[in-house]
Amino acid sequence: MEKEPEPSGTNSVIEIKNVDKFYGDNHIVKNLTLSIREREFLSILGPSGCGKTTLLRMLAGFEHHTKGEILINGESIDDKEPFKRNINTVFQNYALFPHMTIYSNIAYGLKMKRVKKDEIEKRVIEVLAMVRLEGFENRYPSQLSGGQKQRVAIARAIVNNPQVLLLDEPLGALDMKLRKQMQIELKRLQRKLGITFVYVTHDQEEALTMSDRIAVMNRGVLEQCAPPSDIYEKPGTKFIADFIGESNLFESVVEDGSDSTDGNAHLFSEGGTLLGKLEQFEENELLYVCVRPEKTLYSLASVDGFSLCGIVRENIYLGNVIKTIVVLTNGQEVKINLSPGQVPPAIETVLYIYWNVKDCVMVRTISHRIFTELEKVKLNEYGEVMEAEPINKEEVKSQEAP
Amino acid sequence: MLFDKTKFTSKTVPLFVMVSPATAWLVLLIAIPLLYIFVISFCSTTESHNIAFSFTLKNYIKLFDRTILSIYWNSLSVSVLTAVFCVLIAYPFAYIMVKTSPLKRTLMMVGLMLPFWTNSLIRLYSWRTLLGRNGYVNDFLIYIGVINEPIEMMFTRSAVVLGMVYTLLPFMVLPIFAVIDKLDKTLIEASKDLGANFIKTFCYVILPLTAPGIFAGVIMVFIPSLGLFFVSDLMGGGNNQIIGNLISRQFKEAFNWPFGATLSIMLIAITIFLVRVYTKKGGKLDELGAV
């Protein structure tokens, strides 16, 4: 699902082309292609162990990719040591030098580049003001709170005026309130400085609020890279539909000989028939219809095209929303969000689930791609490949690995 | 209210029973002998080399005797050299040990510790076979024609330092290893990320942060090296006396126990002073003994 929206007029700073990374036999990053643009805030989002930190470390130069190519400003970074890259990192645990004052910590990068002393002083003071830590110059990291350390870590990176700033879950250790505040500050800082931010996180809310684009990774595969609204409203794969926000997913196949006179796809699922968007379907293809809880509707009589019958199990009052949980005949739970004004259906009411076809999204699993590719391969009676269709074997292989 | 803690109740009895053997052990074998040493350091000797229990400060005045001072000077210089060479050898060794694979680390550790299961006297004697006038090193150098006459390698101060370094090296490696191993690797990455190459990273980040380990190692090497008299006996052949020789001679040959006690008290004072400096600098006492 590497379909990206057209480049929005800005040039790409980093080009990642078909990059693979192995740790021994572990395939951490699988055939990843991504271009990171100038001045954008790109989040790399995924569950822990999906390879997002490894990707970031490859950009920083702490790890080397096994295969593929990474270009920064069109130049390969293969033999560029971390200290020769115009990229700085904000580490997850801040990694402030405990034996240096805040001033020396921030001045470190400039000192290494042999910037003149008065120039260093000017820039350190400037950057301290930017992160609102004036007057902290002579303290040591151990004397600061988590949020302050975090800001020092950011200041230490941006004082070098890098082209790209890499942030590895920088707000992970902060409490909720502070995190929200830092999110806004980071976004403000990024706009002001015009630096490309590559931000690794497993917190989808964080990614949605801050990013220009989000790259969602799962098991080392880049599933989709798109603006937050697209990721939420038009998830490209089943994983994303499931991972980002809440959604009701209906595993279904296309009804045989479905007449598309009404412009909808007629689908079968375990719970009953349902309607989806008409797209290009393969025969007997497994599809997932994704509907957000706030777009899921119910009625007491069955609706044309839908036969998803269920019983209300629970109404959960959450303040800004009432969550109704309906259990379908096949045992699947469907979540419906109602606004507080609405009266939820009584528990144990039998009702029918439906939705407006325009509100649903049809998604596939990423392994779907492999199977469709494999379909094209014709085997002879000995199981050998007869016709070599032009498929990217490596891609297929990488997708198969769990 | 202060005495509440020491009240004997049915609860404190098991505790008391558990702790008392260790306490008795410490009192009997360390506290009492130490106190005895301290007391006799203010005594003098009778004609027949017995201890005369009368208060005097003459032992402490004798410390400033010129010959005694020169032995102190020699001993301190041997110890300083030993500590310096130990650091120079142990630091790279420990650094490699941290960086290498677990298997090689274990092998290096075994290689370091294995010789210490052999008696140290025997190991020091073997240096004689190597470095003596008719030793293998001299034989080899004559054989390849570098020298004509055997060089005197044993019974010099260098030989004493060599013996000390050889004997005390593990005590330097272990604390340094511990501190490098504990060093947060992301700090090294952060330094490289900020534009420092390895040498600069080493000078500005690694070395300052591992200095406590070096200092702990220096104490662990420096203090014993003042007292290891058998090393200077075997390697220095009596020409290079250290404080340890002086003390052992007072007890074994001169039968001047009070003066020997005074010298011992001085050694303890030096030790306490160094440990004080170490703890003042933020070092932890645990790290001196624990490794």
C-alpha cells in the first residue's frame, strides 16, 4: 500500500529504497520504500517490535541496512558515520551527559564542530529560550524533571540546526498532561524551525495530532504512508483499520453473481449479508469491511441489503459518547457510538446493524497482495513454475515472513 | 526513645542469634588485634626484645628518620608506577571485554582469573626463570645477537613494578570492567550523533564517566602494593624495600614490634586517607569490595 499522495511540491530529503534489515535470521525491516520530504512532520507509527526504531537508527547511522539504499539529499549514506550526517537524534531516554551542565550538554555539538565560543554562547542562550529553560544553564541533568530533561534533549539536537531531526518516542516517559503540552510545543517548534521531523511513536493519538503524514508499520512492513485524515478515514489495510482508532471489521466475500445495479457491492459475512463499496474484486476474495463505531447505525427492522442481526449486550456511558455493544449471531461484537443526547437501545433488544455505504472502507490484509501475485504463477505437474510472470520475488518472500 | 531499637524482645532474639557469630568473629579477629597494634605502637622494647608497656612517642618520631623516609619514598614511587601501568593495561582490556561477544568475554575473564588459583610465590619465581641472568629472555637475546652480555633484569625497581602489576592487575580490571559495562551506550551514540568522532567521544564522555572505576581500581592496586613485601623480596632481591618489607622486618628480624605497629598504623592511615578521597569524590564503598 505504498500509494502516496502526490508530492505536495516539496522536495524529498531522505529517500529509502527497498531497504531490508536482518538481525541474524530476524527480518526486522522488510523491503521498505519511503521518501521523507523537506519540512514535514512525519510520524512512524506501529506496535512495539514493528521495526520503527530500527528504521530510525538506520537513518541516524547507528545501524546499517542489509539491503537496499538510503539516500540523504541524493547521496548514499552507506559509508557516512553518524557524526558526519546532518541529522540529529532525540533519544528515548534523553541520553543527556550526566557529568555536564545543561549548558555544556547543549554546547557539545557546536563544540565538536569547532564553532567559536561567543557564537556557541549566543546559540545556546537562544535555544534555551526557545524551549523555555532560561536560567538552567548551570544545572546538571539529575536536577531536572522529566519534562525539562526532554526539552534539554530537544534543545541539544536543534542547536546544531540539523536538516532532519529524528525523535525516538521522546514523550514516552512523561505523564499524560505533560505529554499533551509537549506535543503542542513540538509541533510549534517544528513549524518555526522548518526542520524535517521524523517522529517514532506507538501512540496513535500522538501521531494523529502532530503529523503531516503518518507511516504505519507492522511486522517490518510499511503498510501505508498518508496524511492523518487519510489514515483514519481511508485505511489502506486491515491492520491499519484495526490499529488506528476503533472500528468494526466484517470479514466477508463477494456474493456470487451480485448485481451491481444499485452501485453497491453485495457481500456475505458470517453474521449475514451486508453492503460495501463496489471495487475491483477477485473471485472468492476475502475482504474486510471497516466501519467506524460513530458511523455504525442500527434499526429495529432489517434494512435493505443488510441482515446483520444482533442483541444489545451493554451500554457504556463515557461522558462525551455512549458506547453500545451489540453481539451478532456469530458472536462478533459490534461497537456503536451514540452522542450523549441519544437514547441508547435497551439491553437485550434485538436489532439490525447497517451503515451508509459511503461511510465504510473496504480493506484487505497485506498478505492479500502476495496471494494475488501467487495466483498469477502457473505451476506444472511437478510443482515447478511454468510461466515466469514478472513478479517481484523478493517482495513476496519478505511479505510471507511473519 | 533512642534505646527502643536495642530493646530485647522475643522478635529480636533470632536476629541477635544470627548476627552474633559474625560480630564475635569481627571483634575477635579484627577489632582486638587492631586495638593491640594501636596500643603497642606507643610502647617501647626492653633489652630482651619484649614489649615494655609504657607510653612513648619515639616510634612516631622515628618515622621521620631519613632511611625510613627514603623507604617510604621508594615504596610510594613503586606503587604509583604500578597503578599507572595497571590502568594502562587494564582499561583497554576491560573495554574490549565489554565490547566483545559473551563467549570471548568469559574466556578473557577466565584468562585473567586462572593464574590466581596458583600460589603467587610460585608464579613470581617463574619470572626469575624468565628474566634471570641465565633466564630464557637473556638466552634468547644473546642467541639472536642483540646483546653479548646478559642484562640484569631481575632485582631492579622495574622488576618489582613488573611483579606488582602482574600480581594486582585483576583488581584493576574488575572495577573498570564493571563501570564500563554499566555505561549507558546511548550516551556514546548521542555523542557520535552530535558530531564527535571516537577519540573525542572517549575523551569527553567515556573517560569522565568511567573515572570512578579507574579510581576504585587505583585504590585496590595502590594500597596492597604498599604492603606486598614478598613481591619486592622475590623480584627486588632486598635492594628495593617497600613499606611492607619494613614492617615484616620489624616483626620477624628486628623484633621491634612497637615500631612495626607504628608503621602498620601509618599504612592504615594512608589507606583511610585514600578511601576518604574516593568517597568524597562520589565513589561508593560497595564498588571497592563488591567486584
